[in-house]
Amino acid sequence: MTEVATIQKRVVDRMQVRIEHLDTLLGLAGEVIITAANLQDLERRTNATSQSNDCLGNEGLHLIKSCNQATRRISQDLHDLVMAIRLVEIDETFRLLRRPVRDLCRNLGRDAEVVFEGSSTLIDKALAERLVDPLLHLLRNAVDHGVETTIDRKRADKTLQGQVVVTANDGENETMISVADDGAGIDEEAVRARARDLLGEAAANRPLLDLICEPGLSTAGQVTGTSGRGVGLDLVRTVVDDFDGELTLSTQPGRGTTFTLRVPKLRAVNIIDALTLRAGDSLYALPIDKVTANIGLNPADVNTAFDRERHITHQERIVPLHDLQGLLDNAPLEDTDGLLPVIILRGRSGEAAFVVSEFLGPQKLVNIPLDEDLGHHRAVAGTTVFTGGKLGLTLDVDALVAAALGDTAPTRTDLEVLSPATATTDPADEADIAPTSEPEAQGNLVIGEDTGQLIDELITNLGKLQDSLLTLESDAGNEDELNHAFRRLHAAKGHLSVLEAEPQTAFAHHLETALDYLRAGRLSITPQRMDLLLDCVSYLVESANTLPGLPESPPAELLSQLVDLTASDAVEAEDGRDYTSLARQPFDLSASAQLQVLSALKRGERTYETFFEFEAGRQPGFLAAYLLLRRVGKAGTVLATLPDVSDLEQGRCGREVKILWSTSQDEGEVDTLFDRLTPLYNLREHRSIPTTIFSY
């Protein structure tokens, strides 16, 4: 396992939707149908009046006004509904952080409590997925650099256990997430001294946050698996900037450090409130919240530096001025003697002004992103359809301003979010899972929408299982949480079985037995056992993320440790029952089982008693029996077992099992089947005897 294990959340193209949102969507769909009918009636009236040279009249004008109002309201309601559907609780993000932070504290020997507050805060799903890495870096810094060792905290007269608090708050137009520790604070002098060595004397006077976010700048004495390379905070700022957010810092020597991420609430990615304008013969649209001002400027107010660089003065600020058409690699606008329409935009790189031909006004538009292979200017975000059916381009203001200022900073499409230093995820595993128009066959499993939903539910259950185990580590007597963990694992095992991941199903069954022993008091929770259980869950998550492919079999060492946890002779024999001499014990068949046997005989099938004895020391008998029964079920129908199936599932059996089953195979085929299965399931002996219900 990696030094700091983590659950990597798979990015998917589906999410759960609340019933009330679907009800609202159905209501809006009904209103669209009504409005479409009104427009059809209006078209009929217009055609009739045009042919008779009459006017529409008050009734027709009222219908136009009604349709206009309805379409505006419906479009806004649809936009708001889409945004509501995209929202998820930030608890999904927090859940992915608990295990790696817990492991980090143990690896570094830090006694720190990590508290998550505001878990019910709603954020956009895209933001929730992108925040995992930045928050993980901030938490690593808080534990590694912020929280002191126990000895240092005692000397500073602090509580021996440090505290790191992650808080999410929902503002009116932004989401605020802070990571605060009560550690030693940032040594500003050490940071500035390091900055002088790397960046020169002048750079050392920059704000403290700028310095610690500088790539490669670190005050760590040596590079470790946790820190020392100076890349963490640079990543945090990059991701925050990518969402037009802000990263702030507050630190006090001896009192602690707080990083705060302020991220604007996202709007639907393809719907924008835009300011539309014309430059030459081209139409453009840009987000209206990026516009600082639009003014009519006298050409005499344009200043020129070195006969080429133009700029203007706006509110006592010098702002560079560019021709929008010329900057976008088109023919520049012709000079005019009248007022110049100028728009001033603010991007991440700063502020810039652009000369255009005409302001057209605000409008809500749908942005259609361009394919990156088309080789368009990086400031062009996509295309859109203006009022009247005219085509135009939407602009990426950050990239446009960066180009105007000569900034070569990467644009949003160029940014790449780095994984944590300890992660070893293949980039292919991060790709979105796109739905296909027709299901794809893989082995015996049909891959379609239902399969994708099943995998999503499996990963969710495993994430909640990890949460339950982490809670049990600090509250071992919490029976409710232990029962939650058992149920979640049982559900996950069912999902794995349906997805035909047989090695993982067997592994989950063995893990389920360990949890059942915990529930029964036959095992106690220790730090070493909890490490093992969490590593087992991490393996199942890694396997789930490769589905519906063929996940790797359990690591031999991990499987061996799990087997040893539940396979001791003392545990297996704890209930005092005798599981030997099954060969001579009769089956006590219920009436329904007898009917099943009669039905099998009527279908022309044969019934057999088959006795198995498993090799000692390889793996627990109950686990081998469980796997073998699944395999036998593919060749026939298992009617009864000794011990009972419920005893097998709970691990209450020795190394002998007897089954009554029916199949269409003859005796030779049955013997061949079990000869083939002998090395796979560690069989020491097997005997099959034809029988009938009349023997009982």
C-alpha cells in the first residue's frame, strides 16, 4: 500500500438527482409544451394576417407578450434547476480526506485531531471533485509543518493533541473553505531568507502568500514523501485561480495558520449572462461579471508609449488599450473620428481595455465549446447563437486579458491538476466514463447504464464503509457504527458479485467475516487490525475503479494477513461444534427443498451428494466452501448443504462440507468437473454419489 493511502473518487458522467427536482423538471416541460402550442397559434395568426394585409390586433400582440414572458421565465427556471441538480454536499469531498490524513498523522507521529465542519454545505459537483487535491495538500502542510510534536506542544504550554479544523461556509455568491491549525505558525523570516536565496533580494519583499506559493520554494530541511519539494501550495493556488477564486492566508507565531479558499458559485457551464458586442463584421459575447466598464472614449484621450503601446487612464489607473479584432488575429478596426467604444475587462492577470465597433447589450446565451483540435485563438471559448439566429463567438476573458498583457500564463484548458505526491493513479483511470449508445459486452457482463450505476453505488458504499471504520477507531464501542459498516460491506459484496468480480467478492466475504467477529466480540479493535481493515477497503476501492474491466487479484500479503485474522483454530472452534464426519450425516430437507428435488428429477436432471474435504493451512475451510458453492451453482442447482449455508457465511465450519445438488451432467462429467476444480479450491478429497429424494 502507499505511504498515505487514499480513496480516489472516480469521475463519472452521472449523479443522483432528488425526486423534487425531477418533479420540477416535469412541470417546466409541461410549460414548454404550452408555450410551444401558443407559438404555433401565433405563427398561424401571423400567416393569416400577412395574406390578408391585416394587423395582428390586440389579441395577437397579447399572445406575443405572453410567449415572450413565458420563455424568459422558463429559461431562467431551467437554468436554476440545472444548477440545483449539480449541487452536492461537500461531505463527499471531506470523506475522501479522512483516511489519508489519519495515515499521515500516524506516519509522522503527530497526535492531531482533524475536525470537519459544515459538511452539509452544497457546492457544484465539478468543484467538489477538483477540491480534493488542494485540500489534501493544505491538510498535509497543517499536520507536517503546522502541528508541533507532543514535546514541543508541552513546552509551549499547549494541549498535547493538536487540532486541525476544516470548515465550509456557504456565502451569498461564494463558497468559503478554511483549513486552520493551532500549530507553530509560519516562520516568515525563514521564508523570506529562502526567497532571497532562490529569487533574489527584490522578490523577498513580495507578500508572504506569494512567496510560499512560489514553485520550488520550501523551508523543509529535506525532501520526504510528504513535503520538501515546494509544489503543494502552488497547486492549491492554481486550482483556486482556475475557478476564479481567491486564496488568503492568516498566520500568527505560536498560535497557528489558516488558509481560506473563496470560490465563486459556479453557474451552468454552457449558459452565460453575457455582454454582446460587435467588432468589425464579427459578433462576440463575454461574461458580464468580467466587465469593469464600457465607455465612449475621445481618440485624443488615448496615450501612446514608444510610438506603439497604447493606454488610457481610467479612474486614475493606467490601463493598456488594444484593438479587439487585431488581438484576435483579424484585420484591425478602421480609425474613426468619433467616440471610440471601449470595454474594460478584468481577468486573473490584471485589467485591459479593448476598442470595439458597437455595444449590443446584455443577453443570456448558450455557449457551445469549440473542439481543441480546431486550432482557434486561446481567448475564444466557443460559439453561440445571438438573437435573430446570428452566429458569434464567446470569449475567455482571462485568456484575452493575459494575451493583451503579454502574459503567457496557462489558460483553463491548459491547466493540469497534479495528483498527491503519494498517489500512483494512472491518468487513464481519471477519464470520464462516457455512456455508449449500445451496451458493450465484456466477458459475460453487459456494460450499460445499469452497470455504471451499480459501480457508482459500489464506490459510494465503500467510501461510507471507510468512514465507519475510521469512526470505530476512536469509538470502538459504537455498535451502531459497527452494524453500519457490516451492512455497507455486505451491500458492496452483493454489487461485486453481480458485476462478476469473483476474487473481489470472495475477498469482501472474508472481510465481512472479520467484521462479524468484531460484532460478536470474537475480535477486538487494535491499531494494527484497523490498519489491515482500512487497507482491505482501499484494495476493494482500487478494484471498483477498474470495473467493469478485470481488476487485479488481492495482493498475496494482504490476503494472507486477512486470512490469519479470522482463520486461527481457536476462532474457528470457538462455538464448540463438531464439523467432522459429515459424510454419514443425512440432510434434513424442508418441504420446499423436496419439491425442488422432484422438479429437478422431472426435468431429467440427476441429483448427487458430494462430499468435500479441503487442504489444511491454505485458507479457511468456510471461505473455500463459499467460493466452491458459487462455482457449483454455475453447473447445477445447490439444494442443501452441511453445515447450513448460514453457518458457512458466518465462518462456522471445519474443513469438511457436503452438498445436495442437481445437474444435467452424468457421473463422469461430475467427477471431471471436480477434478478440474481441485487445485483451484484446495480440495484434498471429493466424492459424488448419485441419490434421489426417496432416500430421505
